[in-house]
Amino acid sequence: VEAGSDAPSESKVDQRVAVPAENGLSHTPIIAPKPPSLVGHQPQSAGSLKPSVKTEDIIQSVLTELEAQTVEELKQQKGFVREQRKQYKEMKELVRKHHRKTSELIKEHTARVSELQSQHQRRRLTLQKSHKRDGKKSRSENSLSTLDQELCELDQECGQKLAELKEQQQQQLLTLRQEQYYSEKYLKREHIKQLVEKLTSIAEESQSAQLKKLRDICEKEKKDLKKKMDKKRQEKINEAKSKDKNLTEEEKLEINRSFVNEVVQYIKRLEDAQSKRQERLQEKHKEIRQQILDEKPKDSRASAQLAVLHHKGQQIGLCIVRSHPSSVLGFSATC
């Protein structure tokens, strides 16, 4: 109730005016209310004001809550998607290159095995023809026994060379596949690093833009609050005029002064709410960036992973060789 008011007012109004607002900021008007003992005994002035809407209600009506972009939302950004596509093409090209190199080595091995087998067949035919000519002259059992022995020795010699060649070929394929395995894993690890760096850059850019937008929103919210308060001020003046046709300029000024002080308090409350909102948003931004960094391989962890990969590559290669001890094509298919 304004000072100088002569009209009775409800006790409910007095209680609400006297109660301090949240966060220690008082809503007590500049003009102190009448004591309860005087309520009902004073005439009402045309400039008396009804209690306004609670501070937090008005502030919440203009306050806009902003949500930080999640990691999944950041991954939908064009820059990140482009980086993923580029890496996919790089990995695809590397795998294709490895398959081509493996196929070429297998073809080379197959050709060498075929050449060795052809040489063996030619030597057998030559030996058989030689003994056939000699046999026409001698026709002795000694001659036949010698042929069988020479053919057996030739087969053993060829078998040994073929086994050595295949062992050498399998070892070459094993070494090649291990190198390719490490190469692909290393590229994959580098890709993860690059994606983390790209996502961090996108997050920082997006968060910076969001904070800039927040500053613009804060200014708009203050303007909206002032508009709302000015509307209420005009409504109070009109209400006072409707009750008292002879409302003086002094009474109007008193209403305006009261509202100016109230607006100052409301602006302070709004700024406090805006500051807390920005702190929450910045804290969430920090959490998002940390989530992104957690996806980046650590140096110590990377060393351990490489050791595991080395051992795994050896085991894979050895299993392939043991599974196909005499088949080069079988080995390549498993690879």
C-alpha cells in the first residue's frame, strides 16, 4: 500500500508486500505499509496498488532455456560427416591395395610352383625316354631297377624343393599380411585421432556461437521484461484513474517511482538468473568436450594396443599357415 493511502486494504495484500523475495532481495516498497491496527480505518487513495505477479513468475515468462548440443548431435555436422567419408575412402583404398598386392604375390607363387612341377615332369620324361632307348639295347632287369631308383630319387628331390618353395611362399604371405594388418590398424588409430580433433573443433565453434547467441538473447529478455513492466505500470495508472477521476500528477509520479524501483529489482533478478543459466550451459559445454577427448587413444594405451595387435597378427598368420600347410590358395582365401 502506498504512503499517504487513506483507503482500507486487504490483510492479504499487506502480507505479500512485506514478505522478502527469493535470494535475499526484498520486494518491500519504498513507502512502508500501514500497520495492521490502522487497516480498515483509512480511506483508500486513487493511487493505491494491488500486489503484482511474483518476481520469479515474470522472470520465467521471459527467460529462455538453452540446451548444449550433445556429442551425437555434433557428429551430424557436415564437417564431421565429410571427414568420416574421406577416412572411409582412405581405408577402402588401403584395403584394396593390400588385396591387390596379396593377389599378385599369390599369382607369383603359383607360377613358381607350376614351373617347378613342369620341370619335374620334363625331367621324368627325359629320364624315361633315355632308359627306354637303353632298354632296347640291353633289355635287362638291371636297367628297369635303375630307372625306378632314378625316378624315385627325382621325385624325392622335386618333393623336397616343392615343400621348401611352399614354406618360403607361406612365410612371405604371412609377413605381408602382418604388415598389412599393422598398416590398417595404424591408419584406423590415426583416423580416430583426426575425428576427435575435428569433433573438438566443431564443438568449440558451435559452443562459441551458442554463447554469442545467448548474449543476444539476454538483451532481448531484458527488453521483454521492461515492456511487460511498462505495460503493468500503465495498467495501474489506468486502474487508479478509473477509481479516482481526479488523480493528481503527484500520485501518478508516485506510481511511476514505485514501478521504477520494482523494475530495477526485477532486472537484477533476471541478470542473476541469466548468469546461472550461462554457468550451467558452460559446465555442460565442458562435459561435452571431455566426452569427446575420452574417445582419443592415450599414448600409453596406444602402445599397449600396438603390442596386442602385433601378437594378434602373428597368431592370425600362424593359424592360417597351419590350417593350409600345402595350399597357397587356401592361405590367401583365409587372409
